[in-house]
Amino acid sequence: MTSIDAARKAAPIFPLVVKCDAIRIADERARDHVAREQLLDACFGEERFAKTCERLREGRLPARHLALIAKDKGVVVGTLRFWHVRAGDVDALLLGPLAVAPSHRERGLGGALMRTGLARARALGHKAVLLVGDEPYYNRFGFSRALAERLDLPGFYEPSRFLAHELVQGALAPAQGMVQASGCAAGMALSRAA
């Protein structure tokens, strides 16, 4: 058994609940689905279903232990998910969407979700993370355009917003070509939950 296999079998290898101010960050549960969808609608609207990254999430389950919910007094106020993808010939994660309720922005919750998610991904043995987003925001978490330059996404996107982060230095060095979904398929009822 490799150290990665041992880490994946350990229960748990990271805190199940992280506190940020009075807000709790924990694993997403099935009962959070409706509130999560309402939060995503409020933050991104229906156009979120037309985005290129949605094609990579569509009909898939998020990566295990990498679907997070932030709650303030039981109300969902933040969410972050990661998805399995292949970056050319390299296994990676696709981050997104990251969303924080307008009432809870500018309080560090997005950063807390990012740090928690990236720490979990690293602890679970993942080596690289991709996303489409604003480089000035995500740069502070180690994301850069340079690491994604030899990769492509299916469909339209702004290349300047396609970013990558190596959880293990050099993990994306051999990566080139099209990014493809590689995670577990979900039932049709779950395909819009992404």
C-alpha cells in the first residue's frame, strides 16, 4: 500500500469542520442541495449552466471529500467543489464553482473555503488543480496562467482566465492538450447539482 493509498483510507485525515468567524465549513450533504443551488443562482444566475467548465462537471459527481459547504447558523452561505479531470495525460482537479452569499462577502469566507479545499486536496494525494477565474484573486492561492498555457478547455473561454496550481511541484510539467472530465458519473437527477 502506498502512502497515498494509506492517506485516502485514513478517516479522517483533515478536520471535518473548519470554523471561519462564526461560520462552519464542512462536507456538503444531500440535504444542502436545494440551498446550494439557490446560492449559486443568486451568485451566477442561469448563465452558469452555459459555461465551459459546466461541460466538464455535467453528469459527474464531485471529488470525494472535496464538496464543501459554509453555514452561518445553519444557513448555506458558501460553497466550493472540486471535480476529477484529465489535463492531457495528467490527473488533476477542476475547482468550481466557488460562491459566497452577497451578505457574507468581504469577510474572508472565500479564502477560507479555498484554503480548506486546497489543504484537503493535498492531503488526499491530488497533485494539481485547474480553474477558470480572475488571476488577481486566485494568484494568492498559488494559481497562475503560466501553468495552464499548454492546456485547452472544450468550448469557449477566455484564455487569460484559465489558471492552474501545482499541489506537487512539477505535476503539470508533462500536461498538454485538452482537459477532459474523468470523474464518476452521476445519475441524471444529480447532473444539474454541479
